[in-house]
Amino acid sequence: MTGIAVALCLAVTLVHVLLVFLYVAPPNVISQAYSRQVDAWVRPLFEQNWRLFAPNPQSANRQISARIRQTAPDGNTRVSEWIDLSAADDAAVKHNVFPSHTAQNMLRQAWNAYLKTHGSDNRPHSERALMIEKYLRNIAAERVAEQRGDTFDSIQLRVTSRPVAAPGAAGRVPPATTAPTRTETRYLPWWEVASHGTD
């Protein structure tokens, strides 16, 4: 009985190592032929990210803001002003020797994942995209509920992106004659949430 358990564990380990290898290896005939099976195994729990060794810095500064809509018992709706979620994250990190991972990366990584899984129409085209959308919505709703403390039934996000300007030679600031970077603003649709943004 022990021999069967050891053999089964060894087989699962070998299959796992093989699938992770195919996931991180450069594109080849085998990884392309079995990409669906490899993604199905790796993506939910074992996704590989090598940014620790080869950082991929952000190419744009993004300000993520949210506003909420509250429906009164008489049916009237009230829309709040924009709440700057990025500023709250920045404040939690600034001058903090050991900042929380959630303050540093959670909202930013959720937005990056949303960009990868959604087109410009803001519609999820896969189960993963739907999961990422729900994840982003829940993070925003939780942050707004923490700041405001009142109930709401819908939330909308606005993301303002400003490209990071390239540094001049030897780190010098580029001259003022350089063309200004273009700011882009993207409005997401209204998303319904349960009380206080949790569901």
C-alpha cells in the first residue's frame, strides 16, 4: 500500500514539473500543442512570475478612482464624487518601512490582469476574465466601504493613465521642449455589488 502511494505521489510530481516546465519554456511544438491542458493545470494555482529576478517596471502611472451609486427606498439614486483609491494605497506605502503587499500591489495587479483579459469594450470573453473582473470589483468595493462606511449598490471605476517619461542621458531631466505625455482616461461600466461591496 505504501509503495502505491509513493508511486502515485511521484507520478503527480513528475507531471506537475513537466507541465510547469512547458508553461515557462519558450514557445515550442509541444507547449503549443498542449497549451490548453498546461494552462488549465498551471493558471489557477501555480502561475509562474519571474519579476523577482527580472523586474518589469510599470510604463505608466495609473490613478484608479471609484464612485458609488446609492438607491434610496423611494427609488431615487445618488452618485458620489470620485474617490481616489490609488492615493489611499500610496499613503499606506509612503514612509512605511514594511508596507503591506495589499497596499502596494493588490489594486495595481488586479487592474493589470483586467487589461490583459478584457478588450476595449470592457466585456469579459472568458471565465478567467469574468473572475478577474469580479476580483477588481470586490477590491474596489471593499476599499470604498472602508473609507466611507456607508452602503451602496453599484460602483464604477475610472482609470487615468499617464505614461512615464523616459529619463534623459545619465538620469538628467529631459528638456522642457519635450512633447508632453498624453493622459488617457478609461471609464468602466457600473457594476452592481451587494451591501458594502461584498458578495
